[in-house]
Amino acid sequence: MAAAAAPAAAHQQLDPLALADFEAGLDGLHENDLIDEAEVDSIVRESILHTIGDTPWADSKVGTWTSHIIEGALKKLAALQKPMKYICHVSLTQRAGAGLHAASCSRWNQKTDGLLSVHWESQTVLALVTVFWVAL
């Protein structure tokens, strides 16, 4: 009677880095795929400054400002080439002594997903920009 052939490997060897990331709860992402909040903050502030800068409040410009802030931020976030989906929310108001209150709530993987709110003010404009990112 002939001996049976050895069975094929039941599973492939996992890449040690992938295994470490999986065990860390990164859902298949590597550390370099994660978002650097300081980089997001810089991107958002640059988009606001480029769009509004020292321009005084003008009701007629608010729609354009919000669109340009969002488009500028999302374009630069996409250029990071991270495996993420991004959501950007912009609130603009005239500085007139009134406050602006905002809140966000989420349920997600705290190791891969997140949000960052940027508060920015000029002499006449108050901006609150929140960027959310969710791993693909």
C-alpha cells in the first residue's frame, strides 16, 4: 500500500507586521495607514486661511467659502493616499459676540477611525471645521 501524500498547508503564513496590526485592532491596516491628527489640523487651517484669510465677513461669500474650504481640505486629505473615507463639515458665522456650540457623536473603531475639529477666528469670521475619517 502506498503512503498518502502529505496534505497541503491548511493556511498561509501571516506577515508578522500584518499579524501585529491585526492583534492591535487595526482591522488590516498598518500603522502608516493611520491618520496623523496634526497633519489634518494643518490641512484644515491652510484651507481656511487660503479661502478666507483676512477677508471681512460677507453674507454673499459664505456659500463659496464653505465649498472652497471643504474642497481644499478633501483634495489634500485624498492626496495622503490613506485607505480612508473622509467627511468634512464646515460651520461659519459672523463674529458678533454670540457663541457657537457644536457636538458630534460616533461609534467606530477608535484605533482606525476618528475626527478632528478645528476652531479658527479672524476679526469678523468664526469657523468650525470638523473632519471625520473612517477606515475602508
